[in-house]
Amino acid sequence: MLPDKFSLKFEVIPTSHDTKLTIHNNYIMNKIIAITVLLSTIFIFSCNNTEKKNQDNNVVTLEEIYELEDELFNENTTAPNLEKTLKLGKLYVEYAAANQGDTIAPDFLYKAADIGMNVGKPKVAIVLFEKIISSYPNYRNIPTVMFLLGYVYENQLNDYEKAGQCYIDFLDKYPESDFADDATVSLKNLGKSPEEMIKEFENRN
């Protein structure tokens, strides 16, 4: 036997006026119920999307950052929690991205890059250092940022070609920097093993 909705559609048996009216009314009620369910579904879906959008657009506040800093780096902390440290780095970056004109933005990017260097994420540090150099060329710590860019390429990524270029650029712009001697020494020893450096030192003496 065909389902009711098909038998309604293909019914050829003559029916009385009351029967036709009942079928017609049932059909209308079913349509109303279907439309109501559809509208309810759309409403629920829209609410969920709105809630998700609001969650995605959560604003990072300075208070949130400072509270986490205090928690991680207070005098009673012997070793910062890795998960919370990564969260702090993420908050730094999100705040800087949302407040690029804030004078504290490059400081936060610098701190996030420092975290990247110290938790084994050198590529993150590279991206952040380069962001500081390109977006905040007058940042007070630019000399240090340029030196550290070369340091990460050399010591964490073993990319001696890029490290060498970073050191050269750094020395060209900041020959009087406190890190100038370090950059000069690094340039001379790029890619050399400790044994090779010891041997060169012994030969000079």
C-alpha cells in the first residue's frame, strides 16, 4: 500500500464533500506544521551562528593579559606552565592585531616572538620579528629584533644564508649596537661546528 501522502495525490475513488474537506484541512495543517518546524529550525540555527560569531569576536583585554602574566611570572613560579605560556603568546598576538595603532602592540609582538623562541616555535618567532620590522620601524627595540632574527635563523633553523644576511643588515644599520660584536663573531663562524671553532682558536694561538 502506498503511503498516505501518495494515496491522497493519486486517489480516484469519489468522495463526499465532507471527506474532501477533511483531506483538504489535514493537508493544510500538515503544511502549517512543516512550515513551523522549518522556521523553528532556521531560528535555532541563526541563534547558534550568532552565538558562535560572538564567541569568535571575543575582544582580548589588557586586564586579561596582565592577569595571565602575573600568574605565570610571579616570584613564586619556578617554571611557567607551557599551556598557559602559549595562551599568553596567542593573546599578545590577538591584541596587537586588533590594536595595531596602540603603542604597546609592538611590545606584545616582541614578547610573543620571545615565547616562540623559547618554546621551540622558531618559525612563529621569525614571522613576528618580521612583522615588527615592517610595521613598526621606529620601535625602540628594532636593533635587538633585527639581531634576534639572525640568531633564530642561525641557531634554531640552521639557515645560515638567511642568518648571514640578517647579521649584515643589522650591522649596516646599527654598527654601534650592544649586539654588534656578537653579530660580527656569528658571521665569522656561521655553519662551523664547535670543534672547528676550537681548532681555529688553537691555530691562532
